[in-house]
Amino acid sequence: MKKLLALLLLAAGCTLGTGLTPPARAEFLPSWNERLLAIAAAEDGFLTLKGVRAAAMMHLAMHDALNAVERRYEAFAFDGPEAEVGSAAAGPIAAAAHAAFAVAIAQYPDRRTELEDELARWVGAAGGGALASSRTIGESAARAVLATRAGDGWDREAEYTWHPMGPGVYAEFHEHSDTPVGFVFGAGWAKARPFLLERADQFRSPPPPAIDSPAYTRAFDEVASVGRHESTTRTADQTHLAMWWKDFVESSHNRLARQLARQDELDPWRAARMFALLNASIFDAYVGVFDNKFHYNHWRPYTAIRWAANDGNPDTEPDPAWDNLHHHTYAFPSYPSAHGCASAAAMTALADTFGAERRFRMFTPTVDAAGPMSGKIAMQPPYRSFASFDAAAREAAASRVYLGIHFRYDSEQGHDLGCEIGGYAVEHYLRAR
């Protein structure tokens, strides 16, 4: 009889124990993710930490709200309502939607209309339950998460002292980065407080190779050849992956997360945990890698190749006219690779949910032609396929060598640093109860 009742309920579109219909199970978390990141991209193109910080806060609050209704994973900041409020009657979707709205509107108050539309969509979809209780839980979770980030320094002014030109020392190239004279990007990022790491310098990469070493010479020769604008050694596939991976991690890897969450129809608790760990790990990866970057202050290939006559290494050949594939170098130190680090951290979070050996196809339809605000170009084809999350992370890191903006050791150490950061996140936070 119990089995028959369960079958009848499922046939009617019900899910026992949650009050969630299958479409809601598959969609409301990716929908909030897509909405918030579109707002963030429109505001600053992900050129600040604001968007990924907002996404991390929103998804952590949604995670905590869901687990206040039904406890499956450890909380981040809000472990449930006060006893007199009660959570038994609260709708999980409505609670999570109120949490998402409260965080999002605190970060983007001028986008109230579209955020209210998103809230109404999911509060309406939740149905039943005590909506007042749901709202109380959601807003309480949001307040708790927002309170943890007060004064975290995400928008701190950059402080940087330029060093005299020398072998291996980061040097200005404003004509190639298309930035004002004296500008350096991201120094303030190194001072932001992480979400999950104990401190920004928790994981320190080993030093880059000495400029007069064989290891440096090999890396120099490689990027000088395969990273050159009109390279004769870079393959067509390497050219494609170099450009295809240019999309910032907070955009491309969240797109992948939405795709996989929808394909697998994750239950909301698993999906909420995945999105929270993903975005908190990306934020922490940027903080950790920029701390390493400004610790080592290592030069870019653009400087190294053009200035090689003065580097003290007799085995490196200068090329004063050398340029890279997309005619642009980002205006901050090279070592380790930020893209490699953030991608590896993100892929580690995804592997924790979907399995390390998951095969997938990842889509990136357009990328910047050169630097930020250079205009978009379409990728043909717009996808690449991978046998595992780590395979994708390693290709993301290596792409910067073929783009001509990183040495091989930058990319490899960026990948390794990201794995450490992502691994720490999934091992220490939001664990199953």
C-alpha cells in the first residue's frame, strides 16, 4: 500500500519529503545563478571581485536556508531558525529564494525590478508551506552570511611599489595592456579576506625558476615560439583552446555548473552546496593567487622576450618586436597563473559533486578579441570536450602559454595552487551531517 501511494504521488508530480516538483528541483538554483551573474557582468565585466563575491554570498545563504528547513549539510553562517520560529512548515524553495533575493538586492539595489521578478517566480513555484516562515529563514540566512563579509576588503585600493627594471622583475607595459601609465591590476585582491581559507597566504607556491637556469630557458623558448602572434609551431587546436579559454572563470565555470546541474537534475541541497563551494572557491583562488603574484612580482613573457638581451641568460634570444596571439597582456605579475588557479579550484569543487572522471562538453560561445572591452568574437566551434574535470583545468592553465601571456611554470603552479585551494574548501566546509 505504501509503495502504491508513493507511485501515485510521484505520478502526480510530487516528491516525497520535500514538497518539490521535478522542474523546481532541476531549475531554481541555476536560474538564480544565471540571473545574478548576468547582472554582475553587465555592471563591471567581472573586472572586480564584486560579482563572484556576490555569487558566493548568495549561494552560501541559499545553502544555509535550505539546510535550516531540512538539515543535510553543515551550515556556513546560519545553522537554523530560533526555536519559536520553526522550520517544519517552511518551503525550501521559498526560503532559498528569499535568501538569494536579500543578498542580491544588497549588492545590486538598482536591479530591484528584475530581482523581484526572480523572487516572485520561485516563491510562487514553492506553493504551500508557511511563506512567512520561509521568508524569515531566508532573510536570516542572508543576514548571517552578509555579516561574515563585513569589512572583508574586497574593494580595497591597490597598493603597489614599482621596482627597478631587472631580470625577472615585473615591468610596466601600458602600451600592451591598454591601461594608464603607472596602473597595476589586482594588488588589492591580495589583501581581501577569503571566504574559506584561513588567510590569503595559506598556500605559498614555490619560487619560479631562476632566470639563468635551464628550466627558465626551456619555458622562455616555448612561449616565445607557441605564444607568438604568427606562430609556426602552434597547432590549430592550440590556437582554438588559447582563445576559447579566455572567458573568465566566474563566467565559464558557472555556465558549466548550470549545465551539469540541469542535466543531472540535482536535488536542491546538493546543487546549493555545489554552487556555494564553487563560487567561494573561485573568490578564494583569486585572493590566494594574487597574494602569490605580488609576493614574487615575476615578469611577463612580453617583457622577458623583448628585454632578453639584458636578462643575464646567454641562452635566451631577444626579440624586440615579439607580440603574442591576441596582442594583449594583463597588467599584473605573471607567476602563478590566476586563470589556471581559479579554474583548478572551480573544477575541484565540481568534481566533488559530479565525480572526478565525469565526461562533459563545455560551451563558450564568445570571448574578448584582445583585452577587456576589446569587443567580442565568436568561437568556432563554441565547445570543447573533456574526459575529467582535472583534464579541463590543466588545459585551461596551459591555454595561457599558447596565448603568449604565461610561461609554462606559471600555468602549472597556478593549477597546483588552485587544486590546493579547492581541495581545502571541499574537505573543510559544508560537509554532510
